[in-house]
Amino acid sequence: MKKLALILVLLCWGFLAFAAADFPRLGDPNSPASTHLSPYFIEKAYEDTATPNIVTAVLADYRSYDTMFETTVVFAAGVACFLLLRFYHFSEPPSHLYRHKPSGTVIQVPRGYRLKGEHTELEPIDRDWAPKDPIVEVASRILIPFIQIFALYVVVHGHHSPGGGFQGGVILGASLVLLAISRDLRTAQATLGESKNSILSALGVLIYVGVGAVTLALGSNFLDYAALAGLMGVDQVIARNLGILFVEVGVAVAVMATMFLIYRNVASAGALDEGL
Amino acid sequence: MVVELDMVILTLVMICAVGAIWVKDLLGAAILFGAYSFMLCLLWAIMGAVDVAFTEASVGAGVSTVFMVAAVFRTSRRTKD
Amino acid sequence: MDDLLSKIAGGYNYIAYITIMMIGLYAVIAKRNLVKKIIGMSIFQTAIILFYISIGAKKGATIPILMHDHGPEAAEHAIKAADYINPLPHVLMLTAIVVAVATLGVALSLAVKVYQRYGTLEEPEIQDQINKS
């Protein structure tokens, strides 16, 4: 099997290398890919949308219909993870474990028994070997707000620098994942509950489609942001600039929520207990 | 764009790719795959695709490695090939 | 023959991308472990993304973010397409990377589900269990 695979792969390599001999050289300014459509985007993007970052302008304005469905695919992937893995406990586990926070001692309470009264120093855990590291916890607690502010900067400054909705959304999601790794998934659950997370994930796509629906209602083409000019009292170029910002925010919300939805389901295998 | 730097990083990318499918420890494979993604990010920065490099740095080297480690944690770490 | 060889050597980058792609294809075909197959699939994907980005590169051009002035001097800067790298492949591949990580999440969820059901990620062992039942 392995030999057959190796022969097949080498044969395929030979054919592709033979085909690649006629490709234009790396960095050729006259290659077919760079001569037909892209000069228009490079020369007109700033005139049309007042957005210096051409990639953002093409992503969210000229090709916004494409980006809308990419966002939908990300959302659908999150829903697929949820449907594949999530399950609900209907029976009580054989015993409950609690950790005494100051000393680190773990207490086991068998099924059918409960702790009397309120215990603020005891926290419920799922496995007795779950380690606890104050250095990681404190370092992450200091780091997370800065990561989130940077993510918001990336989203709103995507017009002038590398960045935009996808990158900012992923960084925001990564900050939540960092919270879930450094403490446990329950802490992250308290920050962003499961139903809220799912609603945010759908809301991002809704913002994107909503902007398109508004332009449609104003009598223009779907996702033609120039139609928003009358609504916001600005000229058409600035309206397209702001339209890009709106859909970027939608993309960021959808991607952030979906990344965390996938993480929480994979890391806890659908139980949404302690996670990693 | 510097051709020599491009070649060196392409070689590193290939080494990381072979390593990621060679090692018998899935956690090691996940980490090598993260290194592979980061090398690709450098390659794209050299080619001037800053947005793509940024996306790959946050997505490929960050979130997808975490997903991979989470999945390995929830399944088995050993593999026969 | 020499002509063909020099042509292939000039496109060294394409040879490298094809090699990376074939490493991924080999992992998908020959490896028996499901997580290894998923890693191979991701390597295959990134090789294609690498190819797309490389066809947008231009010698002597800068990154596709315009240098712009405000006020009366703004008109003096005429934007020439040859000065900026082709942004179109970047746009296509930027979304592809994010979709790739989302589909990676789905693939890993499937792997976790298979492990929950069969207790192993090795393909022959899963096949044995299916044949027995």
C-alpha cells in the first residue's frame, strides 16, 4: 500500500513538474494573472471607496457577495461541530469532585450526597489530576485585555493597515480560547455562555446579510453600499467606506463566536465540562 | 523579494511538512504543523502578501494548532505510523 | 532536453510547491491514522494557497496598501498598477485560510466522534470492528 502510494505520488509529481515548466517566473510583472483584472482594482480602489488597503476594498466591496458566503461557510462549520459533538448529561456522575482553593486539596463526594451550605472556597472540578498554575493564570489575566483591544484595533483599522474582520475575529476568539485554557472552560462559560455564543455566531452573518438587505430596500443592488449615502448623509465614496466597516464588524463577530464554538466542543468532546 | 531567503524558508517548510507526517507522536505532529504554518506565514510576508501572512499567523499558527492539540487531548496520542 | 531542464530549474518555487502538495497527498493516501490524514489534507490545502499567492507576486512592487496624501498634493500621486502587488489572489486566499480552519474543526470533530465510538484512530482497527459487528 505504501509503495503503491509512493509510486502514485511520484508519478503525479512528475506530471505536475512537467506542466509547471511553462508557468510564468516568480515575480513576473507581465504574468496573465496580473494583467487583466487587477490593474483596475489597484487604480480605482481608492477613488471608488477611499480605502488605501486594496485587499480590504476588494474583499468587502467588489467581492462582497463572495465574502458573505465565506462567512456563512464558517458559521455552518461551527453549527456542524456543535451538532456532531454536543451531548447533554441526563444522569448524575458516580461522584463529584471539589477542590479547596487555598490548599489545593481535592474532596470527593459520592453520588447521592451533597455539600451542606455555601462554600466559596470550594470549586467543582471534573478530574482530580487537573493541574492549577497561578503563574499561567495571572499572566493570562493581564494579557487577555490587551489582546482584545488589539483585536478591535485590527478590525476597525483594516482600511489603512493589514487586518480586517477575519483576522480581528480570529484574534478575539483566540483571547477567549486563552481564557479557557489558562483557567478552565467553566470560567469561559461564565464569560460567554453557550446560547449567547451561538446567537453571536448567527448575529454576525445577520449583520452582513442585513447590510445587503438595507441596500436592496433602498432600491439599489444587493450589497451596493453607495445606496447608504442618502441614509447616512454622506457622499457615495464615504458611504462605501463605511459599508465596508459594517460588514467587517459582522464578519468579526461571526468568526469570533464560531472559533470559540468549535474550540469548546472539540476541547471538551461535547460535554462542556472543564475542557483542556 | 529576496530569492535566497525564499529558498531557505521553502526548504524549512518542506522539512516541517515531512516532520509533521513522520513523527509517531500526534502531539509532536500538531506542534510541527504549527511550525509549518508559521514558516508559511514568513514566506507570504516575503512575497508581500501582508494580509494573508497576518491571517496565517493568527489562524494557522494560533487557532488551528490549539484545535489540533485539543483533538489529540480528547483522543489518543500514540499512532502506529 | 537541456532547455526543459533549465525551464524547470527556473521555476524552482513551483517545484517546491508541488513537492509540498505531494507530501500532503502521500499522507492522505498512505497514513493509517485519522489525525495524520487531516494534517496531510491541511498541508495539501496550504500548498495550493502558496501557489496562488506566488502568482500575484511582482518584482519591484510594494505591498498592496496605497501610499496616499490628503489635501492638494493628493492629485500628484498617480497610482500605477505596476507599483503594487496583485491584490486579487490575496483576497481569494485570505478567506480560504479562514474557511480551512473552520473545516479543520469539523474534521477534528469527526475524528473525536470516531474515537468515542470505536476507541481508536487507526483505520485497520476501525475496519476490523466494523467487519466483526
